[in-house]
Amino acid sequence: MLTHPIGGIVAFIAIMAGLFWSIFSLAQWPMDGIEWIFDVAGGVVRGLLPEGILQDFAVEGVIKGVGATVVFLPQICLLFFLISLLEDTGYLARAAFVVDRWLRPFGLPGHSFVPLLSSHACALPGIMACRGIPDRRERLATILVAPFMTCSARLPVYALLTGILFAESPSKATLAFIGCYALGLFAGVLSALVARRTILRGKSRPMALELPTYKRPSLRTALIATWDRAIVFVRKAGTNILAICVILWWLGAYPKVEPPAEAMVLHQKVVDRMQAWTGRDEAPPQDVLRDVEAWQVQAQRIEAAHAKKHSFIGQLGRIVEPVFRPIGCDWQLSIGVLTSFAAREVFGSTMAVIVSGTEDFEETSVRDAIASAKREDGLTPVFTTATSWALLVYYVLAMQCLPTLAVTAKETGSWKWALLQLAWMSALAYLAAALVYRVFGGA
């Protein structure tokens, strides 16, 4: 049944769909728990440290910045746990046999299945696993397209963007998540076809594969594999992502500027209104208190927007904004995309640091604050529907992992292939995202 030409494909699709549905449904509670822990930690630190630059650094720069990425750890762990169970049963070898007839028309052998599947964890071991492909042209083609597969570093970005698009519908978010995997796979095999018809022409070899016997999966093996991947992810969050968050916080906090005139006018209105009730026996009525609170909130938002605009990161964002405007990015999102060129998973942390400091951010969860962030006009969401879809497509297709480029150069023996890989994926991602932005109504 699992190796049947039709039934095998149906079973493969059903198994993968069930796997991704589990990631969204079962991981939600632990994700909420992790988010609660970081929120509590932020509140504790606020209570321990006096108001000022040190408190802002600890809460906005470190705790909420790192928390915006670590919150997706349950989804990553669940993915690796389920894939490890499938591999241990002997099913994945049969899946390679089933997909061989589907990969052949694109110039890839069934041998490519395991490297491509490994690339869904991380492109690095996937590319290194290509050593087992006997034909040089097929091996090169597989190496070039392996980064199109959805690696674990993409998961936090997918989860954030699909969560924004379908906040009230986990089932639709699951379908969008599956669509990301499918788009990456489709782009990969299509790119392989282009490569095999142009720079890597040649006949394909027939596939010979020994199918292992079915066996009961080892829970211990799956847990160890999951633990190893979780440790790698947490270490990355504690080093690379933390360093980027600290740098971004500093760039967003300096230079210090004077509050704008609009904010000063609002503060003065608050002072004047409260002074009018000073010395009276009765307390100010509720309508007066509501006006005062509204003026204070408005003044804080104006000051936060003014400070971000004139900060180093705001100035840098405006320099690169024209490059990313065709895919729907304002200066804030442009910084998020730019910082994720070295590592995709820092996108969420970058956005958390950039939108920090507002009243909304302090009163809501990190994910909700990012989703509800506004552009400079104070009305338009940073993540409009068109922008969210465009970014989702961009992150599916873009090459944003420097270690992958280095491994490609090492395995192929030339930086020529690595640079070709970077140029092709970047151009494809940018053009596809710009098209999607237009289709969904982007200006």
C-alpha cells in the first residue's frame, strides 16, 4: 500500500498533512506557556530594576527579543519528534521509492529524497547527505535546490506570518503552513529541472534502493533526536539571536532626541487639566480622567514613533526601504528582512525589538504586539494581508543562511556554485514576493 503508485502518494500526502496539523494544534499550549514565562520574567525585571535605560535593555532588548524566537520551540521539537518516529519505522525509505517516479521528470533521482528530507531539518546535513548520490550532475542539482526545502529556521517565520493571516483559524493556518512546504518543494524541483536542462545536462541513472523492514519506532531515539535539535536551537537563541537583539536594541535606543512639539502640547494639556482640579474637595470626574489618559497614551505613542524615526535603526531602515518597498515593506519590515539575511529565525526577534517601547507592546503578548504594530501613520498595520503573504513567499524562496553557502562551496569544490545558488534564490524570492504583493492588492 505505502509503495503503490497511487496509494503511496495518497498515504504520503495524508501523513505529511497530519504531521503539520499536529504541529499547529498540539504545540499551541506549550507555546502559550513559554510566552507567559517570558512575560512574567519581563514583569519581574521591571519590578527589580529602576525605570531607565538598563530596564529597557533587559526587558525590551533581551527578554522580549529572545522570547519572540524561543516561543516557537515547541513546534520545532514536535516536528523533529514526529519525523524521527517516521524514519525509525522504515517508512521514509519507502517514501523515497514512491517519489522517485515523481522526481525523475525534474532530473532528480529517488536518492535525492533523503537529502531533501534532511534539509527540512537543516540544509547543512541535507547538502552533506548528497555525497551518497552517485551521479555528479544529479548530486550538484540536489545540492543547489536543497535550501528551498523548509528548514527549522524558517518555522518561526512561517508560524508568525500564518498566525497573523489566520489568527482565528488554526486549520487555515495549517493549510498555509503546508502550502509553504509545498511551494518550497515545487520551487526546488522546478529549479532542478532548469538546471538539468541547461548547466547540468545529462542522462539520469536508474535507482537501486534496499527497503528496510518495518519496525516499531523507538521513543527513546526520537526523544534524543528532538533533544539534540532543541539544544541547537536554544544555543542559537542564546548566542546569535541574543547578540542581534542587543545590537538592534542599541541602534533603536540611540541617539536620544527631544520629544516632538505635538507630544509636549499633549503633556501640557494633561498638566493644565489636572491643575484645574488641584485643591478641590471632589475628585476629577470620569470624563476628565478619560481625556487625561487618552492624551498620555497619545503622547507616548508620538514620542515612541519620533524616537524610532530618528534612531540609528530608523535612519538605516529608510535607506534600505526603497529596495523592499515592492514587496510591501516599510522601514521597520525592511530592517527585519535585512537582519535575517544571515539567519532567517531572527526576523521575529528583530520585529519584537523594533516595535518595543510602545504601550501596546507592554500590555500584550509579543506575538500580538508584532501582529498589531502600526506604520508611521498610526493607522496602517505593519503586517497588511498583502505584505504578510508577500513576506511568506519571500521567506519560502530566499537564501538567507550564510553557513549553507559555505557548505555548498565546500561540497561542490567551488564558490561559483554557492554564488549561483544565492543569486538564483534571491532573485526568484524577490520577484515572486513582488508579484504576490500586487495580486493581494498591494499598491
